Amino acid sequence: MNAIKKKRKKSLNSSPSSSIPVGLDTTKLPAHVAIIMDGNGRWAKKRLLNRIHGHEKGSDTVRTVVRTCREIGISYLTLYAFSTENWQRPKTEVEALMTLLKNFLRSEQKEMVENNIRLSVIGQSDRLPANVQQSLHQVMSATEDNTAMTLILALSYGGRAEIIQMVKEVASQVKNGEIDPNAITPELIADHLYTRDIPDPDLLIRTSGEMRISNFLLWQIAYTEIFVTDTLWPDFDRKEFLDILRDYQRRDRRFGKVQE
């Protein structure tokens, strides 16, 4: 672990490239990219390392992807960092993940401010340790006026839990006479989700080759383009990310309509 920690980590403040990546049309970029970051444990296991080493290496990939999004002009990036189901993992791993998250927030706050990146969180953040909540609130407060890009961390997040909470809120308002049941629309539903101020993802990327959604943004990805790569998250790099964006730009998004 010490050997990994001593490596110089790439900062979000790294200088952006002065030229647009070859083959990438910046006028056709997804406004919102969501990523299921999977494969940290398998990456570590293949190298006979503790799973925590995989999570630490994965945090470097987070920096690379955030920096690339900021550089090329993607407005929203949502990272599935910790699910409601992840609380079932061994206590030592959960504690290590929380420490890693806290350290990441502290180390990247300055760079996020300098690069005009706003931090947002979706999920049951009240379940997180108090010191992690404090770090989150500190960074969100410091970046709340930033406008170039929004980084959304899905923490203690579950798509079903989000929908259940939405149903309870809407049902309560209907019961109190605040909402007419006939007035319930997709827009009203969206206004009661964690992502109420965030556009639905245009592109969802899942690493590690698993062909499932894993309870992530179940309502929001109705018309999202999906790309699954066999690459484990710690090995996911800028080149592959740009290749996936080029693939996205070649797709024909019809949203259920017939192209004329």
C-alpha cells in the first residue's frame, strides 16, 4: 500500500491539451456521461494484492476521467462510487473506502475550485460517516458557484431506493391534496428524484465486462446509450474513454422515433 501511495498522483489541475483529440466532434459530445466503475477488486486479485490497492489505483482513473471531461467540454459526469448494496461488504473494506473517499476530497478540492468544477452528491449521504459527510459538505460549499462542469458522486446510492423515496413523496403530496393524480407526469417524477437538477445521462459506461445495470439510475437511463468494456476500472485510460466517445458519436439516437 505504501508503494502505491508514494506514487505521484495526477491532479485535476493538469494542463489541458491545446488541440482537440483526433476524430472527436466537440459539437456532438454527450452532455452527461455516467460510469459504473467496476473491477477494482479483480484488478488487485490478478496482482495478488489486497482489494484496497485496487480501489486506490481506481482513484487515479477517476482523476484521469474527470480531467478529460473538463478538457473536452463534457458538462456532467456521474460516478457510481458506492452503492446501497456495498454496505454489505466486509467492514474493513467499507472503512478503507470511506477513508479513500475522504482523502480524495481533501486532495482534489483546490484543483476542482481552480478548474471551475462543481461537486454534487446523490444517494443516502446521511448514512456516510460523519467525517466523510463533513468533507463532502466542505467541497460542495467551496465549489457551489462553479459552472464549467459538475461532478456527481453517487454515494450510498440505489436506483430502487431513489424511486421508493420519490413514490413516498408524491403519494404524500397527493394525499394532502397538493398534487392531482392526473397531473403526475414524467417531468413531475423527475423533479422528485435525487437528480432533479441534472439532465439524464446521454452515455453510460460500465467497465469490467459485466452486462448489468446494478441498480444505477434506473429511471434516468431510459434512453441512454450504453457501452460495456472488458477493461477493469484501474486500467481504464484516457485513450479508451475517447474511443468510446467516438463510438457514441457514430450512434443514431432516435428516442423511439423512426428516422425519416
